[in-house]
Amino acid sequence: MIKTKINKVIAATAIAALATASFSNAFAANIGTGSITGSGASATAIVWDDTFPGFATGSVTGIKVNATVEPTLNMVISATEINLGTLVAGAASDGTLNLEIGTNAANGVAITAKSTNGGLQNTSDAGIQIDNHTADGVTSESYTFASTANVADDSSYAAFAYDVDSDLTATEVADNTTEYKVYGTNKPEASTGTDDVVFTVSATSDAQTAAWEYEDFITFTVVGNF
């Protein structure tokens, strides 16, 4: 009799286990998918924890967020000409331009200045120039370029710095069209109206410098290091 009762208990337990297994198997652990439209490879399972109340979770990774910032670079030059006036023999006459830069170039900018005539040229005779070259027979003339950066920068970058080596000391422009570096930086900067660099031209004539008008044309080139 006792053995029969034990067998009945074992049988009941087995039936209950089968029922539980049947109930659990009726609800698969993976109950759905998380996916990206048009990208089957990204599909992942939504997994249920097989309990009530319970949770089902899944995740989709690799959703990309992108944006574009267009490059900007502006150079504003304060005037269209530098008028040195009437030269007095032996006395230097100076004139300046201010240059303002605004850019989001990650590695800053570089500006060069280049003479077109390679000197301050006589408008009626291209062979006569005011410079320290002696080809026209006059030896004590001078024509120079120089630049000085404004140390009060208009960049919000703590690491912003201008290239000290780009401060051009008075350099003779004699029969050459060399591009002289007049300003350089390492970070973006705003265009706020604070002049970034002052460019100076100086000319000195001689008592024997031929009379007439003289001119040169300067090309400023700015390069943004994006």
C-alpha cells in the first residue's frame, strides 16, 4: 500500500514537471528582433526572461549620427593701397595695412606677401626702381616689407598661438618676387574686427633717384590648414 502511494506521488510529480516544461516551451526565450530598416545584418534578438511579470530586452547598436561643418576662411585687408606720399631723399617713408583673419581651420593659417615688380618701380621706365639693388646706378635706396602680429588674439582656443617667426623684420625687396611669410597661427580664430597683423612698407629714396611716380603691387595669399 505504501509503495503504491509513493508511486502515485512520483507519477504526479512527473506530470507536473511535464506540464511546467510544456508551459515554458510554449513561450520561446527569443520573442522578436530589433533591426534597422534595410539592414538585415543588424538584427538582434529580443529576449524574454520567461517570467510573469517579467521583462523582454534587446538592443540595436551602430546607429550613426553625423553632421558637417563647412570650412570657412576670410581675410579682410584694410585698404586698397599704401600711399607713401612724396619721398624725401634719405628719409624713410612708411605705410601700413591691417589684416584680419577669420577661419575654422583646425591648424590655423599662414599669410604671405609678394611684390609684383620686385621693387618700387618707376612708372615710365621699368628699369628704374627704388630698392637697394644697384642695377639702376643708385646705391643708397631702400624698399622693405615688415609685419607684426597683434598679441591680443581673437581666438577662444587656450592653445592658440601665432608663429613668432612669421613676424617679418624689415626685409629688402630687391628685384625679387619672393613670397614672404607675414603671419601664421596654429588654431581657428574669429573675425571680430581686431586686426591680426599689421603689414608695413617702407621706402627711402636717394638725392639722385630719378623723378617720377613709382609703384608696386602686392599680392597677399592666405592658406588655411584644415
